[in-house]
Amino acid sequence: MSGDGHDASRAAAARDGARDAMLSAIRSALGTPSDVPEPPRRYRAAGRVPAGSSELVDLFCERLAEYEATVRRVATPEELEHAIATGCGGERVLRAPGVDSRAEADSPDVEAADLDTVGAALTGCALAIAATGTIVLDGGPAAGRRALTLVPDHHVCVVRAEQVVADVPDAIEALGDAARAGRPITFVSGPSATADIELERVKGVHGPRRLDVIVAG
């Protein structure tokens, strides 16, 4: 074997020895498996708090307002229609197909360029999460397609009180059918916002600049 070959062999042996020494030191520091404590597994479970309670709805509205969304609460269908008209402010409105309103219905035939000219998108939701102030859209008839809630600059969302669940585990459990069907699931906490390198907050970069949520019931 040439000198270069011997040098390469010695270098490889040195690397292997250094690696073995490092791994041995790590194993020694970690101790034996019996020395490693079992991590606590007291996970939050779904179903501990019934959906739609007045406490949950109050918490949802409070958390949502912290995200600078506009929150309105109504009790009757007449108040709901008035709140929708007020929230949309005379803009051209497209609604998700499953929303009961006099507004024009959206359809897949409406292209993104046309959606960009719409003043407001009107949808329902799959559910809402009180603990995080989040509305969840699942691509169903009430929530509408993703483009409807991403392209227009203003999103008006109707949330029924009974749709407000306590926490994320409740939401995950309730969204099982939508996930198995392969529908897009979007968690929305306030208007779309991001910050640049100087931490200047900018709205409307990845979705609607304005979010109005009407809580019915």
C-alpha cells in the first residue's frame, strides 16, 4: 500500500475513534434507560366542555377581538341580515353556497381575477375555537372554497353559537370527516397579517385585510 493509502487509513481510523468517543460520552451523560424519567402525558382531551355555552361564546368573542377583528353578536334572523348588510357596507358581496343570504352566490366559474374585484366574501364556518379566538373553514358548503376567503380583501363570517367549541382537541375531533374527505381545512385567527424584517405589522398580505365575525345566537 502506498504512503497516501496508509495516511488515508490512519485518518479514517482517527475519525472512527473520535466518533466512538463522542457517542460514548453522550451515552454516559444520558445514563441508562431506567434513569430517563417518563414524560407526563396529561394531554387535553376533547368533550370536557359542552360546545355553545355562553362562557365559551364570550371567551371566543374576547379572544377574537384581540386579533383586531370586528365582532358583532345577534339574536334573530333579522338582526343577522342587518349585521351582514352593515358589515359589508354596500360592497359587492359573494357568499358561500351554503350561506342563507340574499347576496350573490359564489361558484367555481368565478375566476380569481373576478374574486379580486369583489368587495367582501360572506361565509359560515365549520366551527370556532374559544380558547384561541379562531374560526375554522373546512371547504364545505357553508365555508366555501379557499379562494373565496383568500382573494377578496374583506371576509365576513357567520358563526353560530353552537359551533363554538372549547379548545383545539375539540376542533380536531369535529373535523375528522372533512379531513378524511380531503377537503382543505383553514384555521383563521384574525385578519391576515405579517411583519417585515423591521417588525412592522402589515395586513392583507396572505388573505383578507379585514375580518368581520357575526356570532348568531
